[in-house]
Amino acid sequence: MSPTATTLAPATNPRSKAIQDEFNDYQRKLVQARRRLNVYTLVAWIPPEVLVEIFLHFRQLTRESEGDIPGSHEGRPYYWIKISHICYFWRCVALSTPHLWTQITVTNSACVQEMFRRARGHRLQLKVNLNPLIDDHESLPARVKLAQRCLSILPRFSSVDVLASDTQDLADLLKPATSPAHLDTLIIATLGIPGMPDSYEGSPIPFIQKSMPRLRRLQYEGPRIHWLENAFRPTLTHVEICCTQRSAAAQMFTVTRVIRALQEMPGLRHLTLREAFATTQPECRVSSPIDMAKLRFLRLDGLAKHCANFTESISVPPDCVMHFVVDGEAPFSRLTSAISAKLATAKSALKSISVVREGEHAYYTTLRGWTHIRSLTTIQDTNVQPTVTLSCSVQRLNLQTTGVEQLLAQLPLGDVRTVHFDGIIGLSKNIWAKLAIHLPAVRGARLKSITAEGFPEILVNTPQPPAKLQNNSQSRAPLYLPRLHTLLLDEVPFEMLSPQNHSFLRRLNTAIAIRKARGGTAGIIRKLMIVQGVDIVMGEVMDMKRVVPVVQWDGYELTFDDHGEIFDQFAGVGGKRGDDIVDSVQEYEG
């Protein structure tokens, strides 16, 4: 009778243990051999200082892709660490670089303690998400306590980014915070409940009033903003305030209060105020506009009259980007006049001015201009004047062309070199004539969609000079847009028909040929680019090659259904952008 497994087990245990020990020893030797082998691989040849830069770059890329950016609390904050697990050498370099581990997101106690240990004595950056709507309710109390423990040693931190559920929770969270003497960045957001007033009486003013001699960036988003006035300091260079809920006038800003605060912040470079102004407030009166010599970006959202009053009260340098989002229900002619006056008194062209008028059904009207961006063409002008671009995008359903006419009539457009028109329905030949007369210096035009409908006819017309110049034949311009040499057609329906049943591209071909036949170099179209053309007629495109020296097509063709939605999109030549049209057509037809 053979022994059973039960009787054999005690006898074989020592032998089995010896075999297991031998196996473990082989495993350790294999790991050590792999480490020695990794020394001769390419990944181990990267110098440690270069490897650290790779880690930093990868950390930034993953945080951006995950949505984990300043002021946002999404994604996986520690996802970037996986790059340090490529090999033993990379892991050693990562662990021996303390400043890789300075960005701490409060998750659990063990993780935070390990980040503190790896960062050693470096300044830290703290992110806290206490949003109960997306958070695990069971872990929320522990996370609050852990965040308060971190804030109790606030001198270790140079940046604090907090998302709280309401003002009361924010005030409770900041109570144990110690001296923020080394704080450089303070980002706070409170959710509130949409449509409901923030009835909590708590206020973080005691923390805000503490000395912050190094504070440079202040960012807040929430339903209450009146207490933020205590956070304004002379050291600030970046201020962003967004009010998510209308409150009583006493809990909002006035233009006068903001202007008074700006006088104490001479180094401010970035200012964003979104829905921060009280609806009813007295007019701000200043003897002379305050000089914001270092301001490089300004964004104001609210009533047009408040944006205009603010614009009239400050003086900005030419390289300042100005962006306004105004209420669509109120007229904004005063704001346009204020901008026009600002341009007229400026010693040089302003870098960028943008006005967005919100309208019903989420449609809006945008006027952008005075932006130093790369021109549409590679053909450079011989002079050194700055490239000025005017971009007008209209997506309202009524009075589109009238609004565009009124806007452009109030702005000085003599220096505009590039125009971009998008989504403007009803731009007939007569409307184009009214617009083109104000654009004598335009070199490049980008026309998108139906906006290009009446453009070909304007290329062959001669403008009427002003009445005072009727008798001066030398002052008469030979053509509209006399310096135009580059066209970019973006999603233009080439089958748009004229009253004579001529297609758009055929009309454009005829117009360009007439301009060319008049002789001289002025007004000759030298380059035509087609991007995502709609219903392309290849024969007409080939004919265009005979009148335009450079014709380029990106290879994409769109087809729209009856509702204006994209029905089909295919790359006729594999999407080889920038290929000459002849090569593109050969591949397309093949």
C-alpha cells in the first residue's frame, strides 16, 4: 500500500523548502544580472541631468492631458510617476531628485508622507480637492484633516490650490493655516450650488489678511468675491477673479474699487475679472487714466458700460492683449468708441483687442484685431511695419451684416494687413464694397464658409473716392483691396451659384484673371490656398492654376447634408498638406 499525500507532506517539507530557497536565489541573481545588463542599454546612457529634464517634461505633459492644471482638480495627479519605473537606473535618478516630488496632491496619508520624504527640504506645492459632488464621502473627512495638517506647516509651501464646496468649508479649512510668508501662488475655488445663494457666513478673511510678502498670483472662482479685496497686494503680478453667481451690490466690485486697488499693484501683468462688477454702480471718474505700464493681458466680462468705463480709466502698453465679453442684451457702442479712442491715442498699434458679444441661444459675435501673428503668406513685405490682423466671426441669426458694418465703421482699419471673416451670412457685393473701402493695406484674406459668397465680384470693381477727392484722379484707388496677394479659402462651398448660374470658383477665376490683365503688380493674386474644400470641381481648380502662380490644397474634401452638418470627409491625397495642386490632383484622380 503506497503512502498517502498526508503522510508524505511532513517528510517532503524540508526538501521543498530547500528547492524554494534555491529558486529564490536564482531569482535574485537574475534581477542582479538584468541590472548589470541594463547598464549597457541605450536608456542607461542618458545623462542624469538630461533624464531629469525628461521627467519634468513628461510630468507637465501628463498633468495637462489629465486636466490636472492650476485651478483644475481632475485626472490622476501621480500618473507621471510611471516613467520612473522604466528601469532601475531611471528609478534611482528620480528618487535622488527632490524637486521632482514637490507637487503634492492630498490623496491619502501614506502618499503625502512619502512625497514629503522624497522632496526633502524643498518648497512644496499643495493641491486639495474637497468637492463632495465627485469625491468619496467616506474618505472626505480624512482628506480634510490631512489637508489641515499640511496647512499647519504652511511655511513649507510656495503654492496652495484649494477646491472647496462652499465659503464656510473654505473658511474652516484655512483656520489652522500658519504663516504664509513663503506663499507665491494662492488659487481658491468654491463650488456653491447653481441658482442658490451662498448663505454661509464663514469668511476666509482672517487668513487672507495675513502677511504674504511673496504673493505673486491670486486666482479665485466662486459665488462670493467681496472679501478678496483684502487679498490685493503690491506684489501681485497675476490676478484672476471669476464670480459664478450674482449677489447684492455690496458683495460685488465696482469699477472705482478695482481702479483704486490697481493703483496699489504697479507690477500687475495679468488681470481677469469675469462677472465681478455690480450691475448698478456709480460711474468711475479719474482725472487721468492710471498707468498700467507692465500689464500684458486684460480680460473683462460683464456689462458693456462697465467694460467701457474700466477701459477709459486705465492706460495700457501697446503689447497688452485686451479681451472683452459683453452682455448681448445691452448696446456696446460705448465700448467700441472707447477702444477706438484708445487706438487713436496709442503711439503704436496695440497687440490685440478682442470683443465678444454674447447673444441668445449661445450664439455670439466676435471682433478680433490688432494681433501680431504670422501672416497667411510667406511673402514678406519690404518694410518693417507690424503685421496687423483683423478677425471677425459672426454666429448670430439676425442683423449680422448690419452689425459687422457698424463695428468696422467705428474702428481704424488703415493698417490692417490680414483679414479673417467667418460665418457671416449675406455678405453681398455691396456689403463687401463697404468693408473693403476701409481696408486699403490688406495683403492676405482668409474666408471661411458662406462668408466668401460675394467676394469675387469685389475684386474687379473700382471704389468710388470720397466726395472731397472726386476731382483728384491721382487719389482714386484702381481696385478694391489693391495690395491683396494671398487668399485662403476654408470650407468654402465651391458650388455657390451667382444669379448668372456661375459657380464660386469660376467667378473667382474670372475676377483674378481680370485683375491680372489690368497690368502692373498691384492687386495681383500670387497665392491661393484651399483648406477642406466643399464640393470641389477639379476642372475649375486646374483652371485656377493658369491665373495664380501658387495654388495649394490640403487634400481634404467635405460634403454637407441638408442641415449643414458634415456628411462625409475624406482625404483625396492622404492629407498631404501644402502639396502643389498639380501633384495633388494626379494622386486624387489616380
